Amino acid sequence: MRSPMFSILMVALNPGDKLVETMESVMKQTYKEYEVIVKDGGSRDGSLEALRAYLAGLSRAAGIPLPEVRILEQPDTGIYDGMNQATREARGEYLYFLNCGDYFASEIALEQAAAEIGKAAGQGADGGQSMASRIFYGDIYDALRGQVVASNPHMDAFACYRNVPCHQACIYHHSLFKERGYRPEYRVRADYEHFLWCYFRQDARPRYIPVTLASYEGGGFSETPENRKRSAREHREITAQYMSRGQLRKYRLLLLVTLAPLRTRMAESPAWSGLYNRCKKLLYRR
């Protein structure tokens, strides 16, 4: 069987109606070279039964074969362990994680991403440059605040320290999960740690693509007050593994003089986030 371009990985545990709603956004994609793996950790809310009914009805209505959907039911120790289990089942060349409650930003999002990735591969072949990019990342739509959140188009060590694109903005080459996946001991920032491992240890060279990939629900597990504290602690532990003390001192000073705490509050404020994100887009374009 020929491998699809993308494996779309969804991790679920009692997600309610969100599982079918997220799957609907996947099935509406105009680009069809993908498979879907739903990794369920033991739902008891009827969501899997609703998903199977939805897929059966969609198949009958379409009258044509749909992209493959596989449901993997087995226990896990948390979301990152579940994501690791899903990656081990994936057959696609590229992996994309979409949480229940998050959706593709448009019906052509995957088509646009495939075109940008193909364009990058063509540049590598025709321009004599090595095709070293194994992470492609775009923008996301923050549904909670009603704003498109622009990603930094130039990823360097300081950008890695300050902030990396969330996993809903990232498309990973499958090879980046062959050697190792997420480290579940990081309960909030395992995806951040893995991104830094890809950048500093695997020379993945992340490449920005001008595509708004997902509508991000927000307000989830990592954004509770308790987990914000855990996030800060994990950030310190992770960056110490990949960056020197001199780098860390320099980057902390840069954040201080550029008023990073104030900018974070603006980004999270419904009243100020629109202006903040417009200014950020202009700066990134410069």
C-alpha cells in the first residue's frame, strides 16, 4: 500500500461531541492524500460510537472510498504518551497533530500546506540546495480571542528560547519520530522539548509556510494557573539542556528589555490581542 502524504493524529479521552466535529473538519479537506489515526485512551462517553456512526454515514453518502481512518483503543499515561502511540502507527510521510476541539482553519489548509512542502522540495532539487527542512510550520487562528496568531518566520536559537510554534501549527517529517518521540515526563512542554531536540540535535531546520493551518480552541490543560507554573519550570529545565548558560543569560535579558511579560498580557487580552498580532505580523514581514 502506498504511503499517504500526511498522517493526521488525533488523541482523545472522553472528548464528547468534539471528536466528530474535529473529524468533520478533516474530512472536508480538499486534499485527500492523508490517513487519520484516532488514539483513544479509554473513552466512556459514547464519543467513539458517535464517530463510527458518522464515518459509516459519510461513507454511504459519498459512495466513494474515503481516506483511511484507524481507531487505536489502548490505555496511555497522558496526552503525550497517547501521541507517541499514534506516531508508531502512522504511515504518512509527514505527521500532523490535531487535538479534539481544534479544527483545520479552512477546507484548503492541507492542500495549501502540501503545495508549500512540494515547492520547498522542488527548490532543493532544482536550486542545488539540500532539502534539510523536516519541520514545516504556519500560523494558527486563536478561536478564544478571534485572532490569527502569526508565527515567527525565522527560527533561530533565540526564537527557540522565546517561543516555538504550537504543535497545531507544525507538520513534522516522520523521520523525526523514528528515533524518539515526546518525553511524557514533561506534562506540559513535551512538544516544546521535542521541537528543541529536532532543532539542536537533528538539524531539522524548521521552515515557515504562509498558511493558517488550524483553528486553536485554547483554554486547555496547559493554560490553567497550576500548569502555567509547571510550564515555566519545565521551560527552565528544557532550555538548560540545549543552551549554554551564556545564551540563557543573554536571552533572559533580551526578554526583560523588550517587555516580554507586558507583550504576553497584551497577546492574551481580548481588548489588545488584535492590535498586538497586527503589529507582530508587520514586524515579521520586516
